[in-house]
Amino acid sequence: MEWKAGENTHENLIYACFGGLSNTGITATLASMEAVKDLGLRKVGIGCLAGLPIEVEPVLGKTNAAKKIITVDGCPFECSKKVVERAGFKIARSIVLVRDIGMKKKPFHEDIGGDLKGMMNYVSTEDVRKAKELIIQAIRE
């Protein structure tokens, strides 16, 4: 898909936190990707969060064209929500995984110097599923 001014590439957009290498951020990202996979790219896409504050034209254009914007944050800092709001966009729903599915944040750096495991050892497939369902529900509301 290619964006053109005034054209809606994705009906809805998700802005997800990548979480500074924490289990909550990775879960937010994976759940967002799974929601896109389930619903299809016409229905929902993932926006470039970094492109909002530096005003990347296609990112702003896609965001302006979206019917709904959903933010998915891992922790109560709500970075993706704040970035989207400061860029001047209205959020249809803000999902925070520690609040909405009861996740506990675990930063990966706690293992550095010790027995560093693969990233997926920190992520629960059940948490990804729960988060994905919240995202899909928000899109369908």
C-alpha cells in the first residue's frame, strides 16, 4: 500500500509503545501486530509513533485520515498516548496493559550481566492474546 494525500490507507490506526525493552512494551507491540493480522491492513494499521513529533507528512496524513486512533501502552507512563495527543490527534481508546490486563512490568536490563534469556522468555502468549482482544474490541466499537 502506498499513501497519497487525502487517501485513507488504513481505516484505523494503532500507535503502540515498544517499551524500552520491557515485557509490557514488547507485548503491546506483538498484540498490535496480531490485531492487524486478524483484521487486515485495510481495517487497521500501525502508525509510526516517532513520525508524529517530527511531523513526517505521510505519518500525519495517515493519522488525519484514520477514523479511529487506538493507543497501546505497556505501563502507566502512557508514552504513546501522550505523543499522539501532543501531536493534536484525538484518541478513540487508550489501552494500558498494566491497568487493563494486570501485567507486571519486567525490564529486560535486569538480566544483563547474568543469565540473559531470549526476548520471548519475558513475554506471555496469554498476555498478548488478552491485549490483542482489547485492541480488536476497541476497533470494532
